[in-house]
Amino acid sequence: MQQYKIKINELAEQDLENAGDYIAFVLLNPSAAENTVKGIREQVNKLRYFPDSHELDEDPMLAELGVRKIYFKEYKIFFVIDESTKTVYVIRILHMLVDSKAWLYRTFGIVE
């Protein structure tokens, strides 16, 4: 079974840190924050195997760029696959209530 490398970019790391901080310090639930961050990291690690089995984003422009997503609770984890290096790049980790299309367009420099 081919194993892919995982690379989490700075924006995605910041998204994850922000999510943990929000849950811990705004919602005042540090154990839920820890469980959420841990769960997201575990979900990301599962991408080592068969990352292309996950759905492409529903937005046609993002799908054309190969943006895929997986879920953990109320979070969407967006990633792209580089088949030439067998690497999965996690690009954003966003709450489902956030306008992910706008954030991803900004990430890729797409002007609407």
C-alpha cells in the first residue's frame, strides 16, 4: 500500500490553533479544545492512505485545482494531492459555518 507524506501549511496550522483557542478560551472548554485538535490531527494522518478517495470540493474552480475535503465534527479539512511526490498538502482547516469558498479563493489568489 502506497503511503503519502503529509504537509500542513502555515495557514492550516494557524486555523487549527485558532480553533483550539476559540474552544478553550471563548467557549471555556479546554478538554473539548484538546479533543478537537487531536481529532483533526488524527483525521489528517488518515490521508496517508488513499487520499484521492475523498470528495473534491463542490466549487468548480476549486475542484479544478484539485481541492478535496474531509470532515471532523464541525470542521472541514481542505487538501490537495501532489501525485508526483506522493504528498498531501493540507491547506486550510475551517469551521463549517465559515464561508470556506471565500477563504479558499483568497488562499489561491482567485478573484471573484
